[in-house]
Amino acid sequence: MPFPISSSLLDAIVLSIVAREDTYGYRITQDVRQVMEVSDSTLYPVLRRLQKDDCLEVYDREFGGRNRRYYKITEKGRVQLNLYMAEWREYSSKISKIFTGGTIA
């Protein structure tokens, strides 16, 4: 049984992927699918929301005679990603302590 994925976690994953290099939607989907099952119909609204929130910028680049839409992280997106990463470290540390029988202080 897979764990449900929150929209915040999916935002963090997408921002992390785009922070490595500018990339396009299909590639982002393939990268996300390496760690969780996600459909195109789930991912593209995430990309639009992050763009609307000024965390991502888009630009088009010609590829194979067609334009391909690329996503680029903004400064605001980097700040948000750093917040997500800090929250994730704290959250995952607490969960790991529970799984291994430790105490949460």
C-alpha cells in the first residue's frame, strides 16, 4: 500500500527536479515516476500552480521542429524549496525515530 502524497511534497519534488536543471514537463514526469506513481493529469496542474506562485518560469525552445516548454526555478522557488527541504529533514527524522523505536524529543 503506497503512502498518499501531499501537494506540498509533490511541489517540493518538482522544485527539486527543476532546480537541478531547466527541463520540460514530460521529463519532469519521468523523473517523478522514479520515486512515485504520478499521472500527467496530476503533474501539469502542479507545474501551472508553481508558475502562478512565481516559483517557476517557463520558456519555449525549439526541439525537432516543434517548440518544447521548459521550466526554470525562480529565486522565490529556490527559497520555497529550501523551506521544504528543512521541513522534510525534520519530519523524516521524527518518522524514522518512531519506526526504529526511538523517542521524539
